[in-house]
Amino acid sequence: MGIFDRISRVVRANVNDMIDKAEDPEKVLEQSIREMGDDLVKMRQAVAQAIASQKRTEQQYQKNMSEANTWQQRAQLALTKGEEGLAREALVRKKTHADTAASLKAQLDGQVGQIDSLRRNLTALESKISEAKTKKDMLKARFSAAKANKQIQESMSSIQSSSAMSAFERMEDKVMQIEAESQSVGELAGMGEDVKWAQLEGGTAVDDELAALKAQLSGTPQPSALPPSTTTSTPSTSTPVSAVDDELEQLRQQLNKGY
């Protein structure tokens, strides 16, 4: 590959890239519709010119046919008058006009087919332009939506990568850390109060046990934790002991009866 071919390819690539970046879909669509409109105008002018040419050809055809008929009648008249030379001359002129009319008739037939084709193409172009205008509005709406969405995505990306967003996230982490520390301090403070109450309650029990030990050593009766009852009651162990004695006596009697 020659150096000039490579340079040419690079230049074309750069130019195409610049053109692609410079293209605005909305402007390109509008320009395309305008160009289609220009083509439609040219097509209509071509059809109009073809129709006008057909009409001129038809007029010439009709005129030559009329002249041929006229000279035919004159040739007949000359023969009836015995003017053979005039009759011959009239027939020559008739043939000239008849040949011209035949040529115009062939041209006229071709023009009719051409005009029919031009009219079909004109109708197809009008339909395409109408469809293009509808698509243009739809594409412009889609382009606007895509452009807005792209701007939103770019904004979101810039926000996520910005230092302000990073600072915000750091402050959020810091607040969460302070909240956790505050909660931990509160829990530790509550545990301290529980320990104090436990120590107070534990101290009372130790003091009571110490007082009881001193009473035992000194021979004084141990103070009861509960106030004495006003009524005298049988010790709680008497009832179970009597029941055992009664059951034992019954067992002895059963054994004696067995012997």
C-alpha cells in the first residue's frame, strides 16, 4: 500500500468522523424533506412538460390528418374536372401530410406511455414524501427523548464521580459512626447503673450474713428474716412425721396378721 493511499484513507476517515459528529438529526431530516420537496417539484414540472408536449404533438397530428383529407378531396375534384396533373400534385401533398401524421401518431403513442409512467412515479414520490414527513416527526421526537435521556445519564455519571458526592458519602459514614458510638456509650452507661444496683443489693446480703455469723458466735438467737407469727402453730415437720409413724404401724399390723 502506497503512502499516498494511506494518507488519503486517513484524511477520508477524519473527514467522515467530523461529518458524523457535525450531523444534527433534526437538521438532516428537515433538509432531506426539503430535498424531497424539490424533487417533487421537478417531477411535477416534468409531467407538465410531457403533457404539454403531448398536446402539441396531438394538435400537429390532427392538423396533418386534416390536410391529408383536404388534398385527398382536391385530387378527386381535379380528376372529375379532367385535371390529371393537379390531381397528381394533390395526391403528392396528401401523401406528405399523411406520412407526417403517421410519424406524429407513433410519437404521440410513445408520449402517452411516458406520461403514464411519470404520473405513477409522481404519485409514488408524493406517497413517500408524506410517509417521510410522518416518520420525520416521530424520529425527531425519539431523538429529543434520547438526547434528554443521554443528558440525564451524563449528569448522573458526573454526580456519582464528583468530589461533592464523595464528600457527601463520607459525611454519611461519619454520622453513622457517631450514632454507633453514641449508642455504645449509652449501653455502657446502663450497664454501669446495673452494676451499682447489684453491688448495693449484694452488699445488703453480705451484711445480713455477717450479722447472723456474729450472733451465732455470741450465743444470741439469730434474728428471723420474717416477723414472728401471732398464733402458735405446729412445726411443719410434725405432720409428715406422724403420717410416716401411722403408715409404719399399719405395716406392722399387716405383718402380724400374716403370721
